[in-house]
Amino acid sequence: MSTEEFLPDALKDFIFDLHDSVRTSQIPVEQQNLYNGTFRELTSKYFEKSAWPSTEAVSVECGGDEVFLAVYKELTLRHLHSITRPNGRDRVEGWKVYEALFDTIISEAEKENAMNDAPLFLLPEWAFDMMHEFLYQFQGFCQFRTGVFANASKYAPGGISEGKQPPKHITENLEVLSQNKDAWAVQKVMYYLARFIEIGSADKAAAAYQYLAIFAAVTLSRLECLLGDYSSSLSALDTISSKFIVEPPRGSDSDVKAMTAEEIVESVFAAKVSMTYHAGVAYLMLRRYKDACNVLGDMCATMRRGFKSGVYRKIVGIEQHTKLYDRMIALLAIITHVTPSYGLVDESVSNAVRERHGNQLSKIEAGEEGYEDLFMYACPKFISPSVPKYEDALTKGSSTGHDAAYKLQINHFMNEMSNQQTLMKLRSYMKLYTSISVEKLQKMVQEDDFESLLLSYKQKTYQVEDSEDGVVRGSVMDIHYFIKDGIIHVDEAEKQNRFETYFMSQIAQSTDIRKNVGSISVQI
């Protein structure tokens, strides 16, 4: 009896229909129902705690289509990793799945010259999920291999478990990793992302390749952030602009219009949240505090409204989005404390920051520690792409720096915050005067190298930010000053009174209160 005869009819129909939507009909609505509806229903019914059938088992239902089978294998791999705890061999196998998938898609794109009639279609959401999981598994692999190396080194001479035999799972994972040093190589990961961006950015590229390009850019930005290259993280997002136009897939309704890359990202909630969070981290680490306030503040305000109205309840993975929201609020607590927010943050978001982190910020103002805890909670899990020498794991003196990348970014952040503490103290005194002697201010601040501090404040308060026309310009924060004949002359920057913002927020708040009162049933 052949393997496919064991497949339920519902599963056979699903494979047939999904293959048709990916390769032939390319109707977005149909694929949406199959990807977000039928796949989850069948998973819940037949494969809640087990793997989906292999590609060999379903090959007949799609005519042995190599491209579709590669897409199917990645889709079902995601499910498998979500219900199991992958070991070293599983993670290496995951790399081989993505390597085969991306090589197949790239080959198909080059063969078809990525024209609009290319026989491949993936929803924007599907394209993002594919790229997102790809990087998630890369990040997990980096953490896994450094963890395995660190655990093995405990059994080396001089380690805390010296003289003991390392457990079998450690030696097995070491062997697998040492035999597959090329698995999840950061150069190859970056190559795939860059290649998708190149293919999808070409003239007359098909919608599927454009979607992959857009979300490859989002993913590359996230990768650069995790590696600590914050400038490259922001540069990766240059692809996502209003000039990048995506024409509707050929199976779309006639009234469907072309969309910009920005609108495509907006249409996939998970992509928008991920992009905003990592961009916010990058802006923070580059001391572009106004830009960080803008992107994080807008996203948090949008999410607060969504949580309140309940529109996010049916979104898949809302728990993870909620965690990112909490982290963004923590980032805003840091940013709004070290720099004037200039009304960039919505009042409701400012209230959320004070409610959640007011005590920590009060401790910081009192001179106690607090920045590090906030950042450790809010920052992503930074990774190191370097491959350890697995053969040295059980030898004397082997390094256990499995969290070196994480500690490096924490130290970088804390060095900046220690400088900010001193500068905030200087700023608080300067705001009290229009002119003050250098000698008098030095006594108040109690810093020896005071001239260097004044120069440092000039440099630290010079903000680089994105302007409305997209050009990066410099602007000074809320204090202007110059020194003449030993006297510091201070001019506080003019503040804009945004009365309309205040009244609109109060009107909205009043409307919400009336709605809540009206919904209360009163029995007399």
C-alpha cells in the first residue's frame, strides 16, 4: 500500500488546493483561507503533537512539484519546531531545509527572470513568516552552539565539573556541530537576504519576489541589530520606501490597487511590530533619541488603541506582540528620561511609561541604579556569529563566554548612560541661568575636567534625526549655550505649545468615559 493512501481526504484536498494557489491560480483570498484557516484546522485535528507528512508522502498530490514541496517542507518544519525542543541535529536539518528552499526559489526566479508571469505566489504574511522563522532559527542556533560549548567546557580541566564525564547529549551535540561548521554561517544567511532584496527590487519583479524582498529587508535589519551593527540595521530599511511599488498579483480582483512597500509592511502586523522594535533599539544605541521616540511612541499608541478596542484578539501570536509592546514601553522609559520628548510621545503612552516604570525612574533620579535593569528587560537577545572551536571545548582553558555578545552591548549602553547621568545634572543647573561663570558652574557640578564636559555636552546633545523629506539633518536639543570671557551664556530652545494635541486627547478620553458610563446597566 503506498504512503499517500494513508492521508485523509481532507489533507489531500488541502495539498492540492494549496499547490494550486501557490503555482497556478495565485488568488490571494483563496491562499489566505488555506494558509491561515485550513492549515491550522488540519494541524489541530491531525497533527497537534506530531509532524506533518513528509514531502514524499504528499508528492503525488502536487505532481512532484519541486518548488512547492520545498515551500511545504518549510511550512511544516515551523510547526514541528513549535511542538518540539530541537537538538543539534534538528537545527542543522533546519538549515538544510532553508538552504534547499531558498536555492530553489532563487533558481526559479532567475529562470523566470522574475517577471510578472512567474508561476509562484506567496501572501505577504506567508513571505514574512518564512523570513522571520529563518532568522529565528539562526538566532536560536547561535545561542544553542555557544550554550553547548559553555556546558562542555565545565567538564574540561579547571572547570566546575572537572573529572566528571560529560553527559551524552553534550558530546553528541558537540559532534554534530563540529561536523557541520558551515551550518547557519552568518555570511550565507546574509547572502540569502541580500539576494532576495536584489531579485525583488528588479523591474517587473513578480509580487511574490517583491514580498520576499520587502520582508528580507525587515529581517536583515533585525539581524544587523542582533549583531550590534546599528547603522547597518537602519540602512537595511532603505528598501522599504514609498518608491517601491508592488503591483497586485495576477489572481487579484480588478479593484485591487498597487501598494507601496511601506503599505505592504503595514498590512502584516507582526512585521510592523518587529521592524519598529528593532529600529527603536538601533536608534537608541546610536543616540538618535528623537527618532526612537517617534517610531516607538507611534507604534505603542497604535497598539494601545488596538488592545483597548479588542481588534488584536484574533491575531495569531498576539502574546509575543504583547511582550514586544512591553519592551518598547521600557525602551521609551529610558529614552524619555535621558532626553526631552518634545511632545513626541502620545499622552496615553507617557502614562503607561509612568505606571509601569515610574518607580525605577524615580530611583535613577535619586542616584540609584536602574538603567541596566530596564535595558536588560527591553533589549533583544544579542548574538555572536563566530563559530567556536568545538574540538577545544573539553580542553583546559576553553572559554565559556557564551553571553559575551549580550554583555558587550549591555556595557556599551551603560557607558553611554553613565555619561548621560552627568550631563543631565549639568543640564539641570544650566536651565536655571541665562548666564553663569564657568568657575561657579564647575563648583556646582563638581567635575574636575569641566571644559571637556562642556564640549561633551555639545556633542551629546547634537541630534541626528530623520526629517520629513527623508534627509538626515542635525538639530540641537533643548539647550543652546556658548562661552565668552569665562561666562556661559544659556539660551533654552523655544518649545512649541501643541494645544490641539492636548485638546484632542482630552476629547477622546471624554468620549471613552461616556461610552463606558453608557454601557453600565443601572437597575432601580
